[in-house]
Amino acid sequence: MTVTHDPAAARTSEGAQELTSRDIVSAIERLHELGAVLRLSEAGALEAERDRTPDDETMIINMGPQHPSTHGVLRLMLELQGETVLRCKPVIGYLHTGMEKTGEQLSYLQGPTNVTRMDYASPLFTELAFSMTVEQLLGIEVPERAVWIRMLMTEMNRISSHLLFMATNGMDLGAVSMMLYGWREREETLRFLQEVTGLRMNHNYIRPGGVAADLPDGWRDGVLRLLDMLPGRLAEYDTLLNGQPIWRERLQGVGVITTEECLALGITGPILRSTGYSWDLRRDMPYLAYDEVEFDVVVGSYGDAFDRYAIRLAEIHESMRIVRQCLERMPAGDYRIQDKKVTPPPRARIDESMEALIHHFKIFTEGFKVPEGEAYVAIESPRGELGCYIVSDGSANPYRMHVRAPSFINLQSLPHLMHGGLVADAVAIISSVDPILGEVDR
Amino acid sequence: MSEETAVDGADAPAEEAVVVTETMFGVPVLHSGGQVVLHPTREGYPGLLRDLHEDGFHSAVDLCGVDFLTHPGRDLPAGVTAERFEVVVNLINHRNRSRVRVRLQVPEGDPVVPSATSLYPGLDAPERETFDMFGIAFDGHPDLTRILMPEDWIGHPLRKDYDIGRIPVQFKEAPAVRR
């Protein structure tokens, strides 16, 4: 293939991001917008598409960026034939704030403050991915207690994130009472996170070297209160939603995807598991201490919106199992590594020792230096594989910080899931993909 | 790119280097944090991805760019010339639960990389993002447009020579005061 590449054009590309009318776009692009995973040549694409070309009028409409069911600022351009969606193209970037660029200006200690704002429904996971990448570059091992605290907190966060999904999924499909219940239980979970980290969201709790603070007194009561409360509430959801014919009708068989398509599109998390493919990084590539706890990876069988909903509901139960094991097995010890290079000295030492004061000052002004190199660490966030890639040039700031956001990749499934469905189902499909736009646009 | 040796066959060591470079799929290899990092040439990149795909790496997890403008020196296997840009691709093999990373050197003067979307359709959005952020063009991509920045934006924000904090918020109809 030859390229006629003009550097000036590359600098100022004016290419349209919108979905355009059929006669303008190439057959390959059109096929892509129809949701085809297979990549063909232009001629092959034309051939494959021939029988699908609609014979009468179609209409391109915008859904979003302000549509309430698009979870923020997702803009979908849909080509409709009557009520049927023929093509779909997500247009994103409305929430882009350049967090990867910002990350290059912040020290490793400030980094979690930045990345925690990416996925605002499960902020602890991005912090964890970032911290684990930095720790791999530093070559340090965090103490056992910190590992278990991290596990406890991220599983709590997974519960709150899935509860948020329950709420919004219910709201999108008209089950407004579900929204109220989901929000209520999520608030209880966030209250526990607040007790520990001081903040409901954007915690900046997991930091390179451990966590910011030890668990407060009475944390066990907080966990137990949640563990006692949630099973009953989840049973209520079960009765309210699974027992409801309208709910099942709206979700079953809607937005079906197969395993092969998921793997080709790089889709992970509940969407991949809904196709019956058992893949969970917690079990398959264990990090933290997930190889020491017992839990099941929940899979679906049809790959439809109902499976994705049911998997998330079941994952709340699995997370509660892990939380209970964290509660029983929480080891004693340090909540952060005692490495002078990375950890500031304890508060009491600062009063006694000039060196400790200087050390404290240096760590918070200059930050700590991280050896040259590059690392990619991935964890299982509620939405799929959340990876962090950091290139270090040996200074106190990352040279390049890239976050592989699961929502960003999972959004690519939308054209596929939408094709041939109804506009009303589009809402159910967006909801079942559960994108967090802060993470999509970063 | 011309002085780079196209290492064909697993037994061919890199030329003029005393250290025999480890190769895999005929491509120099480094290990980083327990993961295999492959360093193909631009010509060998599509072939390498095909080999990896056949070997079971059915899923491309991530693709991103790196601009090494202010940090030219870095660890690379012998025989690989450091260029300004790098395209980093992370692949995963679900069967034996392994990952590989492909680091592809992209020269500043000709930032074009063959697109991998025909093999890994999931790289569609990441390639658009890399194009948007670094100005690295992907040859053969079906829809290479900006994805995060507005389509009339000038410049590529994640390049190291792109200043931060200088540009006021722009609305489409407002007159440009960019520098």
C-alpha cells in the first residue's frame, strides 16, 4: 500500500467525525458503522453490504450529547429506517480534558489525584492501576496489609459501581424505583468509602507504596453493616426486576454479541463474560492477593443486555464474598511501605528530627524519582481491563502516562450491538455497556 | 530505517553487536516487568502482528503513542534505531494467559504506520486516538479522523513540543487566537 502522506495535512486534519450519508463514505467505513467486525477489502465490503442496502429513505439523527440516557456526553449518530437502527457511530471527546497530558506535569505522588478523576464511578481502580505500574517501575513490594486494604476497598468500590449501574440501567428502561433503590444502596457503600478515605468519590487513597491512611477504628462495623444490609436489598432487586415480565422483555435478546466479536474488538469485562467466555483478570492473571481468596467468575450464555445486567448483579454477590474474606483475613502490619525513598516519615518523627523534616519536605515538593523504563499493568475494573502504561525517564514525573480505559474500547461495540435494533433498544444497549464518559474521553 | 537489519529467522544475531539479541518471531526482544516486548521494524510490523495473531494473541488490548522528543536515550535491543515516536501495542493471549507488547519506532519525518485494524478491529479507536494526539497516521485505517479533539483543532496535544496551558477555551465560531 502506498501512502500519499502530507505532514501538514496530518497536523491539521479536518476529517469529519460525524456519521455521513451513505454515498460519501467508503464501503469499508460503512461496514464498520454497520457493526461488522470482519475487515474486508473495499470491493469485498461492497459485495457483503449489497443485500443490506436499504431501498427506501433513511434518516441520520443525533442522539446526545445531551440525551439523558447517554450517561453524560456521549453523542451517537444513528441512521434510521423507520424505527430500526441501520448504522451507528459514537462521537466522543466532549469531556476530553487532556488528563494524560496533565499526568506528565504531575509527580508520581500527585498522579493518583489526577487519574482518580477518569472513571468517576470506580475511582479506586484507576488509582490502583496507576500505583501498581509505578510500583513495578520502582521494583517495590507493598506490605501485606496494604494489599488486603486495597482489595477490600476496590471490591467495595466495585459494589458501588455496579449498584450505580443497577440504578441507571433501571432508570434508562423506565424502572424508576430501581434508580432510587440503587442510588440509596450506593450511598451506603460510598459512606463506608468516605469513612476510610475521607471522600465519597475521587479518593486519592491508593498511592504508590501503599494506601494513604490505615483503616479507621470501627471499620469492621462499617463493613459488617453493609454485608448485613446488602443481601436483603439485592434480593429485592431480584424480585423487582427479574420477576418483572416488562424488564425481561426489554432486555432479553437485545444487543447480542458473540465471543469472537468481543475478542476481535478487544472488549473485556461483563460484556465479554456475558457471551459465556470466562475471563476475569482477578482469576486469570491474579494481582494483589486475588489468588488467595475464593470467588466465582460469573458468565452469561446469550451475550445480550439481560446477561450483562444479571452478571453485574451476581458480581455484587461475589464482591461481597471477597469483602468478607478480607474482613476475616486482614493482616496486621504497615499500610504503606517503609521505604525512605517513597514514603514520607511519620508525623511524630518530624517533630524530633531535622532530617525527617527535610525528607518530608523533599518528598512533597520534588517527589521521588522513578528509574528509567516502561511498564504496563492491567487490573479488572468493573468495566473490564483497566491498564496503565507509564514510561519513565528517571525523573519525578512520568514521561508518558497512558490509561487503557475499558469504556473507551467497549464503546466500539455499540455499532455492532445497535445494528438492526430499535431506537428504544438503543437506550437499553448504551446502558448495558455501562460506559463512564470521564474515562472514555479522559 | 535503512541501517536496521531485517532479522530473518530466529538464529540470525544482530549485526555488529557483541551481545546476541534475543529474538522471537524474528524480532528483537526485551523483557520488562515480566512481559515480553517485541521491537519490529515498520516493514516487519504487519507480518509480526499476523504471526502473533496465529500464535493465539487474538485480542489487541491497547495501542498508544509515545513521543521521545526530550528523552531520546532509552533501552532498546541492539540493531533497533531509536526514533522520535513510538507506537506501543499490547496484545493478550487468553489461552496461555500471556501478554506481549510491541514497540514500534516511528520516525519524525514520516510518521506513518500500517494500520492493524484489518487484523484487530478493536484497535480502531486507539489508532484514531494516537493519530489525534501524536499525528501518527495509520495507513489503511478506515476512518482516520480526530476522536477526542474537535475536528478543526490544530496540532497534536500529546507531542512534547505542544505547550500546555497556553490555549484558551475555543468555541467553534470564535476567531482563532492560537499560536
